[in-house]
Amino acid sequence: MDTKDKDQEIIDRSEAIAIQYLKETYDLDVIITEKKILPKMAMSWVTVSGHVTDHENFIFSVSVDYESNEKESFSFNTELEELLVSEGYDPYIRDRGGNSGK
């Protein structure tokens, strides 16, 4: 497998992890608009960005460590923060073992 194919496999896997994290943790269905692998010498992360389905103003970004296949960070705009809080979630609690922060 050449580097381009390997990078694409990493990006695809990271995208799936980000989508699963948002669905399982916050019950969000999302549209991915951008995927970016960071330079390997910096970090082993892929950043996946997008918005909530049917709500383009609820914007997020999830960074996935492609070596451990785990979510590393979750950032969001004010509109998405307000939605999560109104749904009873605390998006600032770092989830552990599937704990949604709800």
C-alpha cells in the first residue's frame, strides 16, 4: 500500500470514529465537510470538521489520534454549544469510557 492509499485509509477510519463519537456521545447526525491529516512529524491526528445534519450553523471539529483510534479533542461553535446544553449535555466534561457528560 503506498503512502497516499495509507493516508486515505487513516482519514476514512478517523472520519468514522468522529461520526461514531458524535452519535454515541451527543446523539448527533452530522455532515462532514473537511478532513485533514496533520503532518506526521507534528502529531498523529486527523481533524474532521462539519456541521449537524440540517443545521449548517451548528459547526464542530473533532481530532482523532489515528494511532490509538480515539477522539482527542472536540471543539464547537457557540450555536452548537447552546444546543448541547439545552439537550442536557455538558460538552466540557471529557468523556471516559462512554460517559456522555449528560
